[in-house]
Amino acid sequence: MRPITDVAETLGVPTEFLHPYGSDAAKIDLKLLGEPRVRPNAPRLILVSAITPTPAGEGKTTTSIGIADALSKIGESVCLALREPSLGPCFGIKGGGTGGGKAQVVPSNRINLHFTGDLHAITAAHNLLAAVIDNHLHFENELGIESRRVLWPRVIDMNDRALREAIIGLGGRTHGMPRQSGFDITAASELMAMLCLATSPDDLRERIDRTVVAFNRSKDVVTAGQLGVTGAMLALLREAMMPNLVQTMEGTPAILHGGPFANIAHGCNSVFATKTALHLADWVITEAGFGFDLGAEKFFDIKARGAGLDTAAVVLVASIRALKMHGGNAVNELSSPDPGAVERGLPNLEKHIENIGHFGERPVLAINRFGTDTDEEVAVVADFCERNGIPFAAANHFEKGGEGALELARVLIEQAEHHSTPFHPLYELSDSIPDKIQTVCRTIYGARDFAFTRAAERDLVEIERLGYANLPICIAKTQNSLSDNPKLRGRPRDFEVTVRALQINAGAGFIVVLTGDVMRMPGLPRIPRANQIDLVDGEILGMG
């Protein structure tokens, strides 16, 4: 690895705005955004998304890194803007989240574990607010908080299904008021979303202040600002607000910051990180989690709309493995050649391409090649793209690094420089909440309709009464299907989405729409990835 000071120099970061965390990582001071941009060219933001993935993912991060390294190889000024990994998936089913093969951000083990402590800081600040709420209940409860209507759970950065529901405050009068509560994973914390969507430290303060944490006995909201703890939370988040600078294996600058999941949150890195990268480089490569139906829809309708961002191009990542899965093959059969299954899986790809068009964009399709892919299988996708006029490139960055993504980079440059159009949101904020949900369900998922449970209907009445109906929506949905049923592969049709609850995230600035059986606290698989990780002679093994 290059010294992090050299990486910062490549981007033109003045030393007074760089806070090193050792020799291989650094924080970038947000005050840099107040300085004039030194590069003459207008920056271009590239969004990387994907088709509906297999359980192991289709390589959005790996592809993002490959594109950045390829652009750097041909002499372009480029910076990545990615999310930080969560310990939950690292120890769960996916392992590390820093890319793979020769397309990785480094130091990968450090990034995958504690890194610079951002997720721990968010966990601590979130739980401080939870502790203050229970402390308020324990004493005079001057705000009249209804103990059965506390909305702020606790969080932990770990998959732990046993903590989804919990009874707290047991043990007698001195231990607090007994009540039902639970834990979310830190990636689903509303505070995580607030930090990732904030446009300045003052904006983050305002977001925390207005966060709805409970209802009182008069059925009015109680906010975090009323509890007087916002300043202490910001103190815990002082370092965590600053984006982290690292590099790829080929020395390309990479800014990593924030880590919301796209199935239970909005799935994008921080606005701080994206704007810092745009301030420093001509090309910025970012990603949105899971398939386009999840992270990318929220990128456009929540992040880009709120932060005034626009994309020069969208890269849609597909893998032959995922297409074979959508073509009917079992997950354990995806390494066996089967061009017919690839052909049968194309409707899933076709739907994601349609979805990108709903935002006024035309995608560049990238096949992330695996070692088991055959030329015949790749040709099926190439023929599909040629028939439909979709720019296409197969990339082998996993094996060859930036060299393996040069063709993809050239296709991307052509698209961004000559065919870019401004995006437009899918719905208007003035639309009713049911209309917003219906628009996303029908247009993006391909549903026939949606239905509220009685609990969701009650939530809707309350949200409208309280005046939060003009917020965008953040739908929590399974990542394994375009529908809310994880077993429906390919391109499901004639299905209905079940909305079981609505939650006010006033600080984040959206309404969470819970569908199907999706949980905000994942569980570990039968054999977690943690069983393969070890420390041998001071080296961490098994994380990748």
C-alpha cells in the first residue's frame, strides 16, 4: 500500500484537512468542502447497481473498484465513494465487504472489522439516546412518555436474532421501568441514516433534534431534542462524521463512509463522502446496495433528491451465476455451464433495465465474470444487449484488476460524456403515502397492487394526523426477489405486496414501509462465516 499521505496528495487534499489513522487510513475534515474546488472539469457521478442477487452478491463493490482502477489506468482523475462494511454480514453469510480478488479496497481486514470506529460511534450515540429515554421514564417522566409507545430501540453491529424482542428493566424498582423493547442492527439505525443523509454538522443536529422517539399520553410525539441529549450524541459522532480515505490494491483513492443496508434502510454511503469525492476528483464511482429495486431506487428518490445529486451514468452489474439462478437453477448448481438457464434468467435483467429507464437513465450493463463462466453463456447476454441497444462489457477485474475492466471503463466514458440525461424522481413528495407505495410497487417491483394490514392502516392515519405524509418512503423488502416473497425468482408477475407497518423516521427524513417478513435485525446462518475466521501469528484469516 502507498502511504495514505501519498493517496491524499493524489486527490489534492491539503495536509491541514487530513487526520491520519495510522499509515494506511485517514479522516478527511468536512471543512474541506468549504474550500474552492481546484479541478477545472465538472465532476461526473457514476452509480453502480445490480440485478436481483444470489445470497453471496453479484460483485457491485468489486465492479465499482474495477471501474475506478481502470479509469485511473487510462489517466483519469477518479475516486471511489463506498459504504463501510458491517460486522453482521462479515460474521454472517457474506464475509467481508471490501471487494474481491484483485479488485479490493485495502487494508481489507481492518476495514471489515473495527476500521476507524464509525459504526461503534453510531452504536454508542444511538444507545445513549435509548438510555436517556429509559432514565426519563425511571424518574419524573416530565414529558409524559407512554412506556408502551417508545419507538427508539437499541442497536448492535451484529446479527443476533435473540435480541429482536426483549423485556428490559427487570430486577426491581432500582433497575428501571419494565417494558418491551428490542434491538436493530446498527446498519438499520435511524441515526445511521441521519448521518448518511446529512449535508452538514448543523443539518445532522437538526435531524437528531426532530427525531421522533416516543409518544406521550396525549398521543403527541416526543422528540430527541426534548430530551436534551443531542449535543452529547454529536460529541460521540465528532470523528464519525468525517469520511474515511483508503485506497484500492492498485492505489486508487477510495472514500468509505456509512453503512446502511438497502433491504432495511436506504442502502447508500454518506452524502459527506459523495460530496467530498466530487470535490476532489473528476470521476466518482459509488454504489447502492442489493438490486436496483432496493438501493438504487432509494438513491434517486431519497439521497439524490435530498442532496441535489445527479448521475452521469448508471452501471448495472449482472453475473452469469445470478441469471442461471433466475433461470431456475439451484444455488448449488450455478457453477455448471448452462446457457439455457442464462436465457431463461434474462427477464430479471430486463426488468432492472426497465426500472433504470423510469428515472430517465440508460444503463451500461457489466457482466462481472466468474472463473466458471463460459463464452457461450456470456454471449447470451451480449446478444440480448445488442438486440435492445444496451451498452455492454464483460469485465474480469476480479482476476486482472483494473486491466480487466478497461473495456467497461471506455464504454462507461462514452455513455457519460455523450448520452447522459438528468434523472427525475419516481414520485412527487406531495403524493399521498399510499400513492407513493403503489408507484414503487407497480413500477419498480412489477406488482399488481399492494395491501395494508390493519396495523399499517392505523400507522397511516397517525402519520397523516401528525403531518409527516410529505416525506419520501423507504421500503424495507427482501433482497432475494423483486417481490416481497424471497422465494419468487426471475421476474415475478401478478403478485401483491403486503405492507405490515409504517414507521416515522423524521430525523432521517423518510417513512419506513415494512413489507413481507423482512427483519431489521438479521440472524446468523446455520454455519456462520465466523466459524472460518481466525488469528494466526498476528494475521487475520478467513475474512474475505
